[in-house]
Amino acid sequence: MAPLESISVPSAREHRASFHDGALAATANWPAIQGDDEKLVQRTLVALRRGPIRHHRDQVIVCEGDPAHYIFLVIEGIVRSCRTFQNGTRNILGFYLPGEVVGWTDLKHALSVEAATDAMILYLKRSALLSIAARDSRIASFLLGATTNELRRTQEHALLIGRSAKCRLATFLLDLSSRLGKTKYLDLPMSHQDIADHLGLTIETVSRTITELERSQLVARLSPRTLILLNRPSLLRIKN
Amino acid sequence: MAPLESISVPSAREHRASFHDGALAATANWPAIQGDDEKLVQRTLVALRRGPIRHHRDQVIVCEGDPAHYIFLVIEGIVRSCRTFQNGTRNILGFYLPGEVVGWTDLKHALSVEAATDAMILYLKRSALLSIAARDSRIASFLLGATTNELRRTQEHALLIGRSAKCRLATFLLDLSSRLGKTKYLDLPMSHQDIADHLGLTIETVSRTITELERSQLVARLSPRTLILLNRPSLLRIKN
DNA sequence: CGGAACCTTGAGATTAGTCAAATGACGTGG
DNA sequence: CCACGTCATTTGACTAATCTCAAGGTTCCG
């Protein structure tokens, strides 16, 4: 795993307002926690943090098989969790946006964690989180909630992989758009290759499928990486 | 969700030995917990239980969308978690054997839980588990560990779905064999249709693929539901 | 022994993958 | 600001894997 270096962080650790400028601003959107507990969780994370550390695109943050010393809070950029097989094929299990946590597991990491774009990552020591959780049930419940959430997302992804290319892509675009904040434009932060590996397709099929959606007037393509979702309801209705 | 009925259970709740005859015997194999904590968790589960309740094959235990009042400990038989789509296709996310817990989620069940064979199921009240977990960190850590485990299994399953039919089937057979206790014979407890829906294949492809493995001398078929894995290392080596 | 459900096999259709080539986008240095 | 090189994306023709539809065979249970 990459070495940890001390990097400057906002100084006013306790000050609520600092979160909005600082590394943890994105955690403000976490749905599972509210009010006092939210502050507690944020303070706990701040106390445990190492970093944030900058990673360049395609840099490996942890390898499959590495001991699970740390979990990772994305501050900026996009992170992917994936596995690469002997024959060179790669599957991306999930993409993680700022404010999201990636790499929770026990003992050893079952997946690699990599920067899909240049990214700032906060490292959180797993053992410290666990020992705090053993004393404070609010932290324990935060961990359980986050893990349950990740489980549900992984289940939905496993279900998605069984469907047609068109359905997979439509669902992916809608989901990404809503996670990024549903503006008019959908700027794909990752390459088509990453999308293909996430959806279990080839880049060619991804490209052809976008072209097909474009011909059906469901999306418009401003540039390869910039789309407009013209008809969300119809995209949602694509099945199998 | 199915109504809860009181059903006779072993009387000596506190007596350690009773677990080996009674409903919770299977939990003895849980890897995550040891010694005193194991006893604690078992006592806790016994205190929360409703049932066990008998379900017949294909009976629905909970529906997708039902509120998450209970989670389910399989005592006997095989349980599946799945989703059925409008067009009638069904995906089975996982099979659960005696001693395993299925149906953990928050708020609403994201998947249906159904009996894949006749089964005995213990119902555990989620809210009670959570409130005990808030007071006893060993229960909290049991819940977190079980959820983390389920997450990893789901990740492996999502990865498996991306591979060739031969690889999916070989991996499934090996995994099932080891979970069932790796005797000489592998008795498939579920139908080919269930296996197909689990692996994202059709029954025809499942059948043809087993035939192919048989021709390669990797498995032998005593009856459609009874196989012998003739060459585990070679089965393991099948990729893509 | 009979019937129903389940499994197997075959032939043809469909979807997505592979290989190859052309086009387009973007950053760098002149 | 433009030319260039590199990398990413698109498109086409062909191939391979899996599905679909249909028929026949087995197994199991009453």
C-alpha cells in the first residue's frame, strides 16, 4: 500500500464551519446520520485521519490481498474498486464519489482500490475505527449502516450485470447523473474503458449503445464525455 | 410477510449442549466468533427468536419491499434471496444453508427471501438485535462482521457473473461442495432452474455445461441432482 | 403404473465480443 | 494560435457465446 505522508489539513478541526471548506465537506450529505451524531462521526473521522493524500489517475491505492489497515474516504475525484484477472480482464465493482467511503472489509482487501481520476483520499485506520466503535455505539451504528448500504449497492450491481447492454448503460447513466447532482449535463468523469469494465461490456459495445440511445433521442452527445439525458423516464423504462 | 406462529422449541434454552440437538446447532460453525462471545451471540439469538417456522419449497418468506422487521436464520433446508422482474426473469443473488443468516438490510427488504427447498426458519427481530447491539458491542461486532461477510460474498458473485458459463458453473459447484461439507458426492439441493437464475444462465446452458464438464472428465453425473467432482484442481483452474 | 415436473439435446436466432481501421479530442511545444 | 502526436472513441465486418424454441427423455412420487 502507498506510504502515508503528512499533508496539510484545515487547522480548525473542531469548528463545524471548517467542514464546508475542508476535507470532510462532502460527508454533510450522508443520509444515515443526523444532527449530533453527524458531528460526532465527523469528529471521529477527523481524529483518525491520515492525509488527505493526492493520487494520480490509475494509481493503485491498495492492492487486492493487502492487509486491511485502512479504509478510504474520497475527498475529491473518482475512485474505483476492482479486480484484475490473469487473462487481463478487469471488473470494476463500483465507483466512489467525494464523500463516499471505499475499501471496507475485514482482514484482507478482496478488491483493489484505484484512482479513476486524479483524487484526494483520506486514510482512516480500520483498527482505530473498530476500537472506537467498541466503546461508542453511535460509531458502531455508523459503520454498520455504511456497510449495509454498500451491500445493497453491490446487490443492485450484481442484478444489473444480468441485463441487456442497453439497460445496463441507461441505468448507469441515470444513477451517475443523480449521484453527481443531476444537472442538465452529465459529464462522465471516467473513461469508456472504465464504464465498460464496470458494466461487463467492451468499449465498443459501450460506444455503440450510446450511439443507439442517441439515435432514439434518449441522450444527446456534446462530446464523448459530455452527455445530456433527454428523456429520463424513457431511460428508466428500458428493461432487459 | 408470513404470519408468525409459536412452534415448539427445545426447552433448555440456556444449556449449551442443547444447541447441538436444537435449532442453533449450525451456528457452531460460525468462523467470526469464538468461545464466550459465541455463547453470548447464541443466547442472544435464542432470546430474540420466533419460530422456527416451517416453509415449503418456493414459499415466500419476505417480499421485496416489505419492511425489514425480521432477519432469518436458516435452521434446515436451503433459502434463496432473489428479485423477479416485470418480464418474468428472476435473479437469485444467493443461497443460504443451515446456520446462515439471510435478509439483513435496513428499512425495506431489497430482495425477496424464499424457500428453495422445504426449510425451517428462525425469525429474529431486527429492532431487538439493533437495540441489544447498541448496549453490547459484542453483538454489534457480530452484526458488522456478518454484514461484511455478506458484502464480500455478494462482491464475489458480481465478479462471477462476468465470466464464461463454464467458469460460473465450475466455481458454483466447488463453492457449494465446500459449503455442504465436501463429501465425495455433491447433491444439488436446488433445481437447475434455480442454479441458472443464480448464475445468469438458462437451464439449457446449465445442462449443456454440465454435460461438457462430464465429457472433460471433470465431473461425473450419477443422477441429474447428484454429481461427483472428479478433479477439483482442474475445475478451479477454469477461467473465462 | 401413470402423470407431472424436471432435465437434456438439437437447430436456428440473437447478442455481444473480436479484430481492424478511421476518426476525433486534447495537451504540448513551437 | 497552430501543428503534431498521443490517446480515446467510433464504426464496420465478422465470429463466438448464449438464448430461444421445440421435442424427447428421465426421474420421482403418488
